[in-house]
Amino acid sequence: MDLASILGIVISFSVVVVAIFLGGNLSQFVDVPSILIVVGGGLAATLIRFPLSGLLGAFATGSRVAFKHKKSDARSLIEKIAELADIVRRSGPLGLEEVEISDPTLAKGVQYVTDGYEAAFIRDAMERERDLFLERLEEGQRVFKALGDSAPAFGMIGTLVGLVQMLANMDDPSAIGPSMAIALLTTLYGALIANVICMPVADKLASKFKTEELNQSLIIDGVMQLRGNKSPDAVKEALISYLPESARLGIQPSEAA
């Protein structure tokens, strides 16, 4: 699990709840009409922009990617692929069958090599899967960004609705309070949903898009090195360009030669 995302959301809502308790009662900040306006309206406006299947898929992708920490990084992938290259050099492609690989993309590429597929087929298949996965990530980011834009807008709409109801019932003091609650709480709900959930998840998906694009391109090139029966040193030399300068310092020149 990605503890940073979970802790950020929990702490954000906790700060608001604690502030509410210090100044009043939590029940004062729960208003069903306001929730309906912000949540229902925001989802409906987002649904207009995207098909239902894309919306459901985006929520699934967002929750899975934004809150799941993937441990694979470029450096560890290079080391793993170099290890696999050493196995291929010593035992041939069939020697990879007993190797346990945690990264699913690399595991699939290694399976292609073990099964003896042609290099062109392997590259085409893996590049197609990479592009489709990145497309799903991008779609998820767009959906969460759209919802983050819609929630504050419907918060403002709720504020206007509440003000209209309040002004229309100025002669009835009992109606002023509920109307003012709608006016203020919709703005609060919209701001919380947008700034604590939707926009942070959209930004995290954008960040993971760049990371996954680099890692999966690295894996594809690495698998092609395995298919070409390259030595571990040649594999590191071919893949080291994926690492930033600071991450290359731990690799000895002899290893990347």
C-alpha cells in the first residue's frame, strides 16, 4: 500500500474533524442535500464528459494505482534483467522457467523469450500492452481531474441554491438555518473532495504515468536484450541510460562496460 496517499487523506480529514469538534458538533456539518448536490452533481457532470465504462474503469485504475505502492524501480529492474541475462548465457532461455519474477510485465516478457517467440513479435506485443496500460492511466487521471473541477463548481451551485432558498423564506426564521447550511456546507464539501481526494489522485496518476512509461520501456528493451542472448555487462550498458546520473554512481565502471 502507498502509505503517503493514505496518510495524507486520513490526516487531512482528521484535521478538519478535530477543528469541528473543538468548535462545535460534528452533526452540524452533515447535510444530506449538500452531499447530494456536490457528490451527485459532480459525478453527473463527469459522466457527461466520459462514457460510463471509462468512468468505472478510471475509478478502479485510480484506486489501484494511487493507493498501491509498486516497489519496482529502474535500478532494481536493470539488476534483475542482468541477472536473467546471466542465466540465459549459462542455461539458455529454458533456464528462466524456474526464476521467480515479481514484476508482471517483466514476467510476461521472460515467458515470451522462454517460449521462443520471434523478437519482432515480442516487441510489438509488449509495446502494445504498454501503450494500452498508459492509456488507462491517462484516462484515470483525466477523470479524477474532471471530478476535481466539478466538485467545487457544484459547491458554488449549492451555495447559490441555499442563498436563494434563504432569501425566499426570510419571513420564516425556521427555514433560514437549513438554507444557510446548504449554502455553506456545499462549498466545504466541494473543496474537501477536490483538494483532498480528486486532485491529489490525479497528480499521483500523472506521476505514475511517467514512472511506468520509463519502467515499461526499460523492460521491453531489457527483454529484447535477453532475446538476443546478450551478456549481463552488455545488458547493463544498454539499459544504464534509463537511470538518472545520481543513480548511476553505485554501478562500477566495470559493470557497465
